[in-house]
Amino acid sequence: MESGEDLTFPFLAADSFECACQAFVRRVDAAGGGRNLGWLAVEYLPSEPGRSILRISKSINVQRGRLEGKKTFVDGRTENGEDSQEDLIEDDDRETLIRDGVNEEQLAIDYDIALSTSYNVPVMYFLLKGAFQVGPAALDDIYNFLVPHQHQQSLKSNGVMGGISFGYHPQSGIPAYFVHPCNTASAMKAIAGDKNIEPEDYLPTWLGLVGGCINLSLPSRLFVAS
């Protein structure tokens, strides 16, 4: 299926995707801008047809260090997805944790939404700055690092390589992870039912499906502003 065809929901042609990106930016601006929503920035990066990008940049707090020999993150999970005993630690004991080598730092992430020219639906690429080695061998680390524990098994069971795959960024060509779009069309149809979602409302609905699985939840204020 070529993106230049006259496509109907749940598929997007290149011009419809660009319309969806621009509508999302306007929605963000109406809500006071990306920083007002807890993100670092939201920007539309136009390019030749089929290669434009909508970028959402955000940061997450990460606790690195050794607590019973495992990395520990702000949601109380270890790198193996297990509950951390830090949940039982009172605020008065934070100084002890810091002394034992558990330190909090910020990790910046670029979520780049592109149009899949093979599936004619959006596809989410994401780049973690300074976190892990980028490549197929690091996929398990990415699941443990970025994907909430309750979503890990379902995300891994989707697609040939799993819900998260490794490839090359469609605009920059650099190595990047992406959420495989093979099940996107059926998932969008299931949510919409008999309704037809217009391009202006497509991305908020799609992000509601994809974003929560990779630590990109949509703020409620984004919908109030629509």
C-alpha cells in the first residue's frame, strides 16, 4: 500500500499525517506549550513527503546505583522488573541510600513520531540520551528501563521481534528503537468502533494506545484544550 493513495481510517497518507502532526502541535500550544504539560518540548520537523517527524522531548528521573545489587528506578522497580525494597524505605533513610551509591539523575528522551510507509500508520521511534548501548543486544535493557512492568509481557508478544524493535531513524538515519506498527491499524479500528477518526484527532488517540507502554502518558490538560 503506497502512502500516496487515497487512504481511509485507520490508515494515513503522507498529507494526512502532516495534518495530524500540525493539529497536535496546535493542541499543545492551546494547552500552554510542552513545558506546561510536563514535557521539554513538542515540535513538528517537516521533511519530504513520508519523512516528516513530530518530536516530543521529555525527561525522566532515574535512580542509579546498587541496592541489593540491582539498578533501581523511580517507580520502585529493579532492572528485572521486580518490586524494590526501596518502597519500604522512609524519607529519613534517603541519606543512607545516597551514601550507599544510589543517586538520582535525569534522562532525556526524544519520542519521534513518523509515518510508516509500509503500514501507512504512525510509528514511534525513541532515542534515550546517554542511557544504554543502542542495538538489538540491548533490547532487554530497554524493556526493563523504559517499559512499565505491567506492559512488558504484552509488548514483547507483539510483532516478529517483539513490540519494540531496532532500526534506523527515518529522518536522521541514526540507530534508534521503535514500536513496531504491525498491529496499529487493527488496534485503532477496535478503539474507534463504527466511528471514523479524522486526522486532527488521530494522534491523541494513537498516543493513548502507544505512549503509556513506553513512559509517554498524555496529560489530561491536552484534552481539555481541544
